[in-house]
Amino acid sequence: MKPKTVSDPIGEFYTNHPYPPPLENLDRVREMWQDENVHRAEFHLLWPNQQYRADFNVLIAGCGTWQAAKFALCHPAARVVAIDISPTSLNHTEALKQKYDLSNLETRQLPIENAGDLDQRFDLVISTGVLHHLVDPDAGLRALRSVLSDDGVMYLMLYAPYGRTGVYMLQEYCRRLGVGTSPEEIDDLTKVLSTLSEYHPLVLMMRGSREGLDANALVDAVLNPRDRTYSVPQLFEFLERNDLSFSRWYWQAPYLPQCGAISQTPHAARLAALPEREQYAQLELWRGLITNHDFIVHRGDAKKVNFDDQQHLSYVPIRRTWTMCVQDELPPGAAGVLLNRTHLFNDLYIPVNELEKQMYDAIDGRRSISEIIETVKYSSPHARDFFEKLWWYDQVVFDTSRG
């Protein structure tokens, strides 16, 4: 692919410092996606009320070096269009396309704001870590909305302010000192970062680990020429002024007052009595280290999963990919502890008794809640509470299309 001139400083930055770091091999990723339930779990997180299908149209807006190739490889029936302003990133994507013979992948060097030039509509638009780098994020979001089909969904990720405090402190440090992006300056910055106090917010953002304090790994954050953040209230304002509806958080447990340590505090009832959005805003403040908001949006009213009536018995639970049942060093009376390994907060787990573990083990992605209850011989009201808790804690998604 012949590179085009990139005038925006963000375009120049990602041309010279492509992100994420390029990959040459996607074999391990492909292996995980051989399981049909991995596909169904992803699909029903996005479209809980639709019957599963694999042949949808996807736009990956700001695809970076391998995100689009990974998606096309793992979803061979999908038709994937990838756009980015960095020719370097697109060249890496094209190399993976050729290596894996990805005939379902098309790449274009195109700004997000010009997505309408594609003259296509998409069932799924993915844009993670991109909108907050634009001069006008609203223009970018409007452009993505314009190419979204009526029943389409977007998976978006935006930076969050409080967990990134350390990043912005170091950005300001580098700006004041005139630190640039040459290999020598990045090497010097790595040495400086290794001397940070263990209490510095950047170290806390890394969960206390110094292994990630490598400027080559952090150049996208610390030396980026332009980004912004969105608190929960600002995120909802951003969506509303661009005529989009919030569906759910991709990982919702950190935002819910009924999940984790906060649910055992004197404020639990007061938090639970707040409107949903205010709950989310309060939990962002309480957790303090949320660095990104990952979420799903729709054009119109979002179809949400609820447990308000007996219809929930027809739901088919499907385990999310990174869930597991731990059976070592259990708390008293527990037959297991359920974890989602992608959660970044260590208070988000569910101890289960023997009957609950049997219900969890009976989840195969095919049986409905009522069929699982019948198999395990568990009382229906308690089962409802259990499956709703699995939902809160990102253990399962539901195929609600039978209802």
C-alpha cells in the first residue's frame, strides 16, 4: 500500500509509532474462536434478543495494526472493513491479511470523520481507543452513526479521567521538559519511569507493577499529542447529543453497586436507590482506577435484558469466554468461586454453594434457565436471583430470542 501524506499530528504520531505493537502471528487467537459458544456469547452481548448469525457487516474504525485482521480471522463469515489514518498501521494489517488469506477483509486509509465515503451500512461498528484522539470527537461519532444500520450496534471505548491521573501527570512532565519521541529520548524516559515512587498514580494505574513502566509500551499514553477523557456523566452527554442510546457496559460489574465490596458497605442501599446513570457515576468515583469505558450503543431504544417477569425462564445463558470456577482455598461453605479473569478489580467474584455450582456447570449455551432448573432441581425464585447475579458479574450473557 502506498502511504498517503498525513498532516494531522495524531496521524503523524501513529504513522511513526503504530499502536498497538504489531503482531506477526494470530494463531493463538484463532484457536480460542474455534468454540461456537465464544461466538454466541459475543453475539448475544451485542444483540441479546436476536437469533445468532455469523454473517454480519463490520466496520473497525481506527483499526490499528492488527485488530481488524484478528476480527476477520476469527469471524470468517463476517465482512470486515477497516479504516485508519496511519499507513503504517494499515501496512501491518495488510501483511496479516496476506499471511492468513483474509478475503473477508478490506482496508482503507480514511479518517473516521469521513466514514460516510464508504457508502456502506454496517451491523457492527467497533471503535476502541480512537474517538478521544480526534479534534472533534462529536463529528467522528456522528460519522460512525451515519453508517450504522437501523438494528446495528457500536462497541466503543473511551478514556476515563480518574484512573488515568498518572498518565496526565507524566504527559505534563514530558511537555514541560520537552521530551520527544526519538529512540534515545524514549530510552531515557524508560529509565526515569523506573524510579517512580510506588505510590505515584501511574504506578497505581499499573496495579503496582513496574514491569509495564517501559516508555516504549507507554509512548501511546505518555507522549500522545492529543487525547481527552470522559467521566460517566460526560459519556452520556456525548451519546445523547449525537442521538445514540446506551445499551450496556462491556464489563458491567465494576459500575454496579450490587457487585463487589461496595455491596457490603453502609452506603449500598443508598447507592442502589439512585437512578442507573447516577449509580454508574458514583461507582466510577468510588473505584477510582477505571481507566477506560467500554460500552455498547444503539441508534434507537436498546433492548435490555431484565428479570421482571417469568419470561426470564426462557433465556439461554451462555458463559462469557474468560469465566472460570476456582475450587482452591475456598471460603467456608463454598463449593467454588466464580471469576471473570478480565476483571481488573479483585473484589468482583461470586462464592457459590453446591447447588449453585451445579447450575453453573449445567450452562452449556443451549439449555434455557427453566431447563437448567429442571435438571438441577433448584427452586425457581432462588434460581432467578442466581442467574441475575451471574449477569451482573459478567459471568454470562443471555440469548433472549426464545422469549
